[in-house]
Amino acid sequence: MSTAATTTKTTEPDYSLNSSDVVEKYRTAGSISQKVLDHVKSLVKDGAKIWDIAQEGDALIEEETSKIYNSKKNKVESKGIAFPTSLSPNNIADHLSPINAEDAQSNLTLKTGDVVKVHLGTQIDGFASIVSETVVVGASAQEPVTGKKADLLTAAYKASEAALRTIKPGNKNWDVTKVVAQVAKEYGVVPLEGMLTHNQERNVLTGPKEIIINPNEEQKGQVDTFEFEEGQVFGLDILMSTGEGKVKASEARTTIYKLTGNNYQLKLKSSHLVLNEIKRKASHFPFSIKNLDDPTKGRTGLKENCNHGVMIAYDVYQEKEGEQIAQVYVTVALTKNGLVKLTSSPFDESVVKSEKVLGDDLNELLSKPLKVNKKKSKAAKEEAK
């Protein structure tokens, strides 16, 4: 008697938006990011220290993610911080996250009137939802933001919303570049030169598909053209400046790093130690060196890793003194039903009051919904016949 040989076929996990599990992880990460953002914003007050606020933001992300995906049935490979909490005031563009309470160049004291970018993110099983919002210290409906600052914040928000309505199948990345520039011009501000938005995948924050804002001639040739498609996820990053839109390196110490996945035969023992520690603690996501076992000793090892492309540094850049920068960062998914915000950057027109008004074309674009009503669309097609 003979028996037929049996083979076991293994199927690759579906990490696309076709998987409801993937969508749920993105949404859950986004919900936590929004909760932490709200808490961090409540701490942005006159006299507050950036170190204290950033510590609370990171701790809350860790606390919230520790409560979920713990059972054998739904346990995940990783969860936690997708982007360390950073608070970048006024002319500092982004990534300001002090290494300790004594870090004088980064642990700034906030004061009334400061324009503060709050940037943070959460990841679950490698699916990251990151967010950034810009707030003005001390602003309220009773003491609203007006003048140039109001124009700046409104421009960043409206440019983000216009860009989102441009991210749809058939449109190209350069369409987003163009509409952001149009909004900026009408508010009398300038997009920060060369800032990039990337597509995201599992364990990948900086995918190959790039959207650039305010590119110079050289940068235009470095970004490939692509069309948007269903199933893509983007971290849309919009930064606006009251100045010329050009930034230079800040004196503040770089504290956030990320592995690139590249390999190199490192020479220094300190380089191997810091590489292994970051692999263990952060894996594929940006990591604050304040969480290294010895942040001071790790500095030498970080340099060699960055010099040879094993890591990238999220350097701190700034505009000219006296200028202001605003940021809006939202994570979005391009689905069959239109664009879905996984994180959002709220905007309160009772607190931010710009006197400038957009033209009819941009207002018409902003009036369009992000989601597609399939029933109405189908009815319109039938009527057209």
C-alpha cells in the first residue's frame, strides 16, 4: 500500500491595507499618538521645560502600548515609540529632543508666544502612525494668534489639507508640490526648502516614493515622478517658514538616530555596542540616545555608524533668528474609499485667526471630502449615461 506525499504550503503574511489586521494596527497606533499629542499639548505652557514634556510624551506612548497586543493570540513582534517626542520652538525646524535635563542647548524653557512644533509617533507590529501639530504658547480663544504667526499656522494646516486632497490615484507627487506652493504664496510664507514626505510600509518609515516641497533646481532632479495608487500609506510632512525657507544646522545636539538596514565592517568597539543596543531597543524606528545605557560613551560609536550609512541622524536645523516655522505631519492611507487619516493635526480657527483668504480654486479643492461616497459616484455615472 502506498500513500501520496503531502506538502505543507506556507503563505506569506499580508502586510497590505487589504488586511483588516494591518488597518487596525495603524488605527490603534494612530489613536495612541493622538492621545499622547493631546496630553503633550496640555503641558506646553509658559515656564515649562522641553525635557520634562518630552519625557512625559515618551513615557505615555510606552505605557499605552504596554496595555495591548499581549496575549498569545495577538502578540506582536514590536510596539512602542515610532518617533521620540520632540518639541521645536520658533525658528528650530524639528527633532529637538534633549538628552537630559542639563542639556542647555536643547532643554529650552518655553515662554508665551513661542511657536512650538510637537512631533511624536507610535508603532504596533511595525505599522507606524506619526503626527505633528504646531501650537502657540498661551494662545486661546480669549487670546488668539493673529498677524504673521496666524498666517503661518493657517498656511501649514491649509497646505496639508490641500495636499491630502491631491493625493489620489492618477495624480502625481509633483501635483502635491505645486499645491503646497500655491497655498504658501497666498499666505505670504515659504515652504521649507527640500523637505521630503515618504511612503511607509511595515518597519519602513522612509520608502522610495517621495514628495518634496519647495525643491531647488538640483533637488528637482533627485526626486523620481510617481503616480499615487490605492494601498499606499504616507507620512505627509508640511513645514512653512516666515523667512526664506532655507535652514542651517543648529548648535543643538543631534539626539535622534535610526538604523538604515545597511551593513559595514565597523572598526570601533563603541560602534558595535551602540549598534547592537539600538537594534535591540528600537529596531527599525527612530531612537533617542537618551535611552542608551551610556549616552555619553555612545557618541563616538554613533559617528562611525553614520559616516558609513549604517544609521542616519535626524539633525536639528533652524531658520534665521527671529523667523518662525510651523509644521503639520499626518499619517494617511490611500484606500478604495479615498484617503483615510490615521493621525490628524487639529486646527481651531477661534484660536488662530488669519485675515488672509484663499482664492476660489483652492477653496473649492478644500471643500472636497477625503473619502469617496461610492453610492453617489455610481449614481452620477448612471445619470450621465
